[in-house]
Amino acid sequence: MITVKVLRFNPTEDEKPHFESYEIEKTEQMKILDGLTAINKKYNEDISFRSSCRAGQCGSCSLKVNGDGALACKEEINDNDIIEPLDLPVIKDLIVDRSLWDKKTKDLNLQLNNGETHELNLDLHPKDTEDTRKVRTCIECYSCLSTCPVVKDFKDDYAGPYFMRYLSKFEYDPRNESDRLVQLLDEGVYDCTSCRKCEEVCPKNISIYGKAIEKLRSKLVNGDLGPLDAHKAIKKSISETNRSVNFDEKIGSFIEDINKDKKDKKSKVALFTGCMVDYRLPHVGYALIDVCKANNIDIDVPKGQVCCGSPLLRTGQTDIVKKLADINKEVFKDYDTIITICAGCGATLKNDYPNYGFNNNIMDVSEFLVDKLDTSKMKKLNKTVTWHDPCHLIRGQGVSNQPRKIIEMIPGVEFNELEHPAQCCGAGGGVKSGKPEIAMALSKDRVNEIKKTGADTVLSICPFCQRNIQDGLDAEELKNINVINLIELLKEAYS
């Protein structure tokens, strides 16, 4: 038997929506749609919901399961599931009025076409239509719009992933004769945090960020309509210094400092520091060195490494990324394994660098350490912690269990999960620098969840997440909670 909660609301009878719990017997591979039908039959209820094809092709049965958009006919039902309607006006229970988003689609279509007609070129080669085909399989279920964290807080400014995909469909079409790039700015193309949550819930597995938004940003740059001024400043820094942040004499360079007393012996494992650890957070780099020493692990921190290019790729400024990749390829050519200590760097090296001929074995630091830690050397810590999944780690690299396993190894640590541990904090995609108001709003959403855990320490493996969440904590004057890299907690356990 399983218990599920369903949000009920009949506007003609109820003052406000309310949850009702139902206990049903779960059958093998039971879907949400089957569960709702079973509830109505067992309890003689009249929960209203839409369904049609039952094959994941029409999108009519879309709703929210545990806060994420999903198709009721495809999503398996589980114990303690929370089932809600999409984020639209409710007609009854799980049936919503889709006309708001349907109208925007229609209006956008009229605006984009502007009364023009295009002759259909039947001789197009499949390669000519490859880009537009990658984003045309959408079934308009709107799951992505009800899941996007930015749409939730800034629906008047950001059209959302569905409409970014819709715009890209026109822009990529080889029959397109109109300049539609200005429309992208009007619809908030730079408001996306690159969290890829839309891709995670898309029933058609459309890479909305990678195949639509990121490429549209690149088109804006090529058309001299982008990026934002803050993004240009980052490129200027990388172009001049090979780092996305400026050198600070008071902080120094972790790479230069660690190599002052370097031995001749070279390990086959190397650390890719990233700009933030090298120039802003050297203590995180030293924490890793200490943890490795405690576990008899030898790693190198090779000189000459440069920015991975992630800030440029995410903002469409791609012209110098190959140069950066080539430098890093040469620096790390003799190593068997490369460890990353920044989620954004790791995702870039794993997912983007193969396009530049860089195919090394890349491992997030938690992946590398999880089976190498000697727990007998750890001391007991008196801390209550929670864990924030960086988007570029959990969705960008598929790393989720390893950090949690490490946390649970540390004696004396009480680990309380966030209600939504993989919710975007707002720091990515150039939003922290270019749209700080969005970054702060999403950070405060995270802070509200953090407070509920009772944690005194928030752990992550992303300098940008750490900084943005800390900014949210500071704004709420929560001085009793700090944000650190997981490796810093490990260092404390071994010190």
C-alpha cells in the first residue's frame, strides 16, 4: 500500500485549494494516471484530470509530481507522492486553464511571422534542418514552465524554457528570412540560469538549454546584440589574463604557491583548480591537499592551466574557448585522471571539451574520493549539515550519491536533507553577474529551505553556489549558518 496526496480545488465550491491523502494498493509499474483512477474507484471520488493518448504523445495529462512537471501517463507513482496541477488557473482539481500559455504561443507565432509567407524548399538536405529538428519534438505539455525556478519568481520578465525553445524553432529553420533575435531579448533569454531542470522533466528529452538557449545566446553575440555588459567584462578578463577573476595580491595564486616546493615526482592524477579556487578560494585547494595527504593520495596541481571557458560558453561568447581548451589539453596531456573541485568546471570539461579534442578522464572530487577515504583517521565533529546539489553537478554530471556518502562517513555529523536539494540557487548561466536580482531571489528561496533543516553548515561543491547562497543568508542576517565546500568539512575531520 502507498499513500499519496492530491491537491483538490473546485473554484465553485472551495474557498482555497487543500490536500487530501489517499491510500491505494500499488501495482507493478503503476503510473500517476493509474493511481488517480484507482483513487476515484476506491473512494468513489471525482478527482478531475485530463488524459488522452496514454502514450506520452499528446501532453494533455501533464501535472506536477513533488513539485516537478510530469506526464501522468508516464510518471510512476510512489509512496508519499504529492500531486498538484500545473502553475495555471485551476478549472477543477488537476485540470488547468491552458489558454494563457496557448495564447502567448499564438501571439508569438503571429508576431514572429508578421504576415510573411515563405516558400517551402523541398530540396533541403537533412543536415540543413538538423538544428531545428532537435527542438521540434515538443508536445506542449508545459511541464518545463511549471518547473522552471525563474518563471516561478519572474514570470513577467522571463518567458521560460518552452518559449525559448519555440523561438529557436523559428530561428534555426533554414527557411527563416526574418531577424528574430531582438525578440529573444524581449522574452528574457539572459534570465535562464542554465540549471537544466527543464531538460530533466521534458518527456521528449529536448535539450532546451544546450540546443536552444545556449545557441541563441551565441547568435545574439554574433549579431552584436549580446551579451550583457557584465558578461563582456568577464570575457575581457579571460582574454587578458586567462582567468575569469582578477588576481589579488592579498590572496595570491593557489597554483603558484603550491608549486613553490614542488617535488620532481609527478602523479598521474591532477587537480583542475578553476579560476575561483586559484584566485579567490585557495583555502579550498589546500583543504584538498590535506585530505589527500591524510589518505596517502598523491596529486599534482600543474602550472599553466587556464579558465575552462564555462562563463563564455554559458553566455554565448564562444570564439576564444578553443584557445583555452587547447592550452588545458597540453597542460594535462600526461595525466590519467583530472579532478575538479568546481561543478561548473567539471561539467565543462566532461561535456564541452570533447568537442575540442579533450577527452581525459574527468572526475568530480567527490567521485574521486568516495572510495578512498580512511574513516578511522577522522575525528568526531559536532555539526548539523545540509547539502545543496549544484545544477552543474547533479544534472550536468549526474553526480548525486557520492557527496552524500562522504557526508555520512564523517562521525558526529547530523545530515538533514533539504526539501528540494537539487533546486537551483540562481548563480549559474551568467545570471549572478548579469541579472543579480534573479540570483538573489532564487538564493532566498534556498535560504527558506535551509532554515527548515536546522543546519548550521551548508555544503556544496561549487564556488558560485556557495557565494550566492551565502549572499542570501547574509541578506536574511542568518550569521549562524555558513556555506562551505564539502572538502573543507573533510579537512576539519582529518585535522
